Amino acid sequence: MIEIKDLLLKFSNLLLSEEIKKNTVLNVLKEVIGVDVKPEDIKIKNNTIYLNIKPIYKNEILLKKDLINLKLKEALGKKAPQKIV
């Protein structure tokens, strides 16, 4: 029988994983395009990064999409998000 504390530990690891991904995305965006993005403006769902930022920043991100994806893969490995929207 699985104890509740084991289930809670599993969920906390998942949440921690999402926070690590968000922080990595924030750091990569700051490094590549030089823009500070708020953590609440980033959502990661189904290996896709959703950004709630100004269109001019989104255009800059799309122009440097390959470099951003490369840096995310270096930092996160196989768990790196694949798409940026």
C-alpha cells in the first residue's frame, strides 16, 4: 500500500521540476535576448513554452529560436521544452 507521504513527495518533485524549467527558461531568455521576463508570464505545458510578453520581445525570441533551444537542451537535456509560443 502506498502511503500519502510518498504520493506527496512524488508531486513535490514534479512541481520542483516545473520551477527548475521556468527558472532555466528565464535565465536563457535573459542571456540570449537581454530581457527580464517575470516567472508568472511563463507557462510550460506539454513541452511547449507559452509566453505572455510584448510582441516585440516575441519577435526577438523567434529570430533567435535556434540558439534558445540549443541552450535549453544544454541546460535541461531531454526534458527541455521543444516549442516556444
